[in-house]
Amino acid sequence: EGEVHIPPAGFSFSGALGTYDRAELQRGFQIYKEVCSACHSMHLLSYRNLRDIGLSEAEVAAVAASVQIQDGPNDNGEMFERPGRASDRFRSPFANPAAARAANNGALPPDLSVITKARNGGADYIHALLIGYAEPPAGLTLAEGMHYNQYFPGHQIAMAPPLSQDGQLTFGDGTNATVDRMSRDVSAFLNWAAEPELETRRAMGVRVLIFLAILGGLTYAVKRKVWADVH
Ligand code: HEM
């Protein structure tokens, strides 16, 4: 079976000088929160990290407070639940991998913190995967509880299509929530989660190149001057 070609999605952050689109990242977070977080953890992220995609301090506090976090033990040695704070990590949907498998037909929904780094094709792959569900080709019988996906290695995936209907959710910013739009936006959000430093890293690269160009020019001028009298 040959390599599957992943169509590039044309993200704002692809290419050497690309940057994130804050509105897209915020829509992507909304999708993660309303859809993906039912099964997938993002244990490396804290609610306060959402400041980086443009949420205000009050918005971050409200997002955090909307979930119940396990804490403890208290003075009596008991565990308890309390509303989340900005400093908490994203709440995980399941207590442990065994519980996650039990709820998903034996399959483990991977943590999505660095998924764009962990899969060939990165955000382009996630986007392709989310829009890649199709009828299985004639003659292929799917295993129990599996779904056919053009872009998943092996083509049989335990995840049912999570974004299957236009208008499945209503974006806060009024953007039309087509399946392709939602798939793009959540893939962009996952890319930001894995690479929040992308923009500063690229800006630094540009500054380094400018510095080297100036230094190179100076070095050349000095060399010409120093050697000017040597015949
Ligand atoms: C696997 C993304 C929603 C259950 C995956 C993978 C990604 C992903 C990137 C890994 C695919 C790979 O290994 O290459 C998402 C996104 C979601 C979402 C972006 C929201 C839009 C859900 C929901 C459920 C779920 C709601 C549960 C009802 C699973 C399971 C797997 C999986 C069980 C493992 C599949 C397998 O290995 O066969 N998902 N997911 N996902 N997801 Fe999701």
C-alpha cells in the first residue's frame, strides 16, 4: 500500500514567515472545548496559556471556572473538586488511560498537546484526517466499531468523525462553521498548542539574518580597506 498524499491546507502559519491568525486560534479552541475535549486531553496546556491567543484575563478566568478540577488532599485527607483557575492545566476527560480506553471501545484517544509534532504532516495531516472520512472501498470490511478514513495510516480509525455537519457549532465570532472551516481552525489551534513560540522564533530568525547581512557588509568593507595598499 503506497504513501497517501496529504493535501496542504494553506495555513496562515505555513511557510518560512507565516504567523498565526488569532481569530482562527480562538475558534479552534472553541472547537476543542466543545467537541474534542470530551475524549482528548491536552495535559501540557494551562488555561492561562490562552492569553497568548488573545483571550482577556477575565475570559481565561471564566473558561477555567467552567470546569471542575480534582484537588486535595485537604486537611482531612480528602480529595475534592473545585472550579478551575487560570494556573490549572487543562482538565483531562478521563482519570487514566484504562478509563479512556473503556469509554472508547478499547482505543486510546491520544493527548493532543503536541499531536502536530507527533504525526507526519502536522496540522495539514490533522485537517486532512478530520475531513478524510469516506465510505470504505468495495470489498473492504471494516472491523467492529471502526471508521474508514482516507488519511489515517491503515485507513481504519476508532474515532467516529468528530466534525461531521456544517453548523455543528456556532462560532462566537459569527464565522460560518462548515466542516472544512472547523477542521482547519482546530488544526491551527493544535499547531499553536505544540508550537506557541513559532512567531517569536521566526522573528528572531529574520533579525539574525539582518544582523549577519550588516556584519558581512562591514567585514567586507574593512577587508577592502585593510588590504587596499597591498599590490
Ligand atoms: C484519535 C483529533 C474528537 C476519540 C485522534 C487523533 C487525532 C484526533 C489527531 C490521532 C490520529 C492518529 O493517530 O494519527 C481529534 C480532534 C477532535 C477529536 C481534533 C475534535 C474535533 C474526538 C472525540 C472522540 C475521539 C469527540 C470520542 C468520542 C478518538 C479515539 C482515537 C482518536 C478513540 C484513537 C483512534 C485510533 O487509534 O484508531 N483524534 N479528535 N476524538 N480520537 Fe479524536
